[in-house]
Amino acid sequence: MIKTNLNTCYKTANYFNKMFFEIPRKHINFILVEIPEWGNFCEDNGDVWIEMGKTYPNYNLFKNVLVHELVHMYQWLNPDPVDKEDHGPSFFRWNRYLTEYGVVLEERY
Ligand SMILES: [Zn+2]
């Protein structure tokens, strides 16, 4: 079991964001909530943030969930004109690049 903190969230997000997504920093906001093992991408009136759990069984799951939510943030900023699904082909195409960095996107964890 690992405990998360905001610093780890931002560090991990910045690493993958620089490499893949290039989401403007002002959008990258985290809050920690009591939802172990998964995260949420949240949007309200143009504000966006990611909810992450306070604990995860292991770091890998934390990383997979965090990057999963970053992809949703990327989709929000760059909507695919054809693929409107949250977990459609435009979501899973990221696995092509991410698996090399130890991240596997899944629909559910
Ligand atoms: Zn999702």
C-alpha cells in the first residue's frame, strides 16, 4: 500500500505531460479524495481538475490511473471530431506510446 500526496501527483503528471500531452500547466490541478484505487477527471464551467485517491495498492496503479485521467484532460482540450467516446480508439491509441514508459491504459482498474 502506498500513500499519495499532491507533490507526487504533480511530479508524475509533469513528467508525462512534458513528454506526451503538453497540457497548459494552469489546467493541471489535483485534489486528493477518499477513493482508493481510481481517479476522476472533473470539469465544471471551464475549470478542470483531477481527483486522485489517498492510497493505492502500489505505485504502478497510481501511475496508470493518473495518466488515464491526464488522457481525459487531453481529450477535453483536444476533442476528437469523430470519436466522441471517453474510452474509444482515440483514448487507447495512447497505449502505443505509453507502454514503453510502464503505463497501461485500461477502461477500469
Ligand atoms: Zn476513463
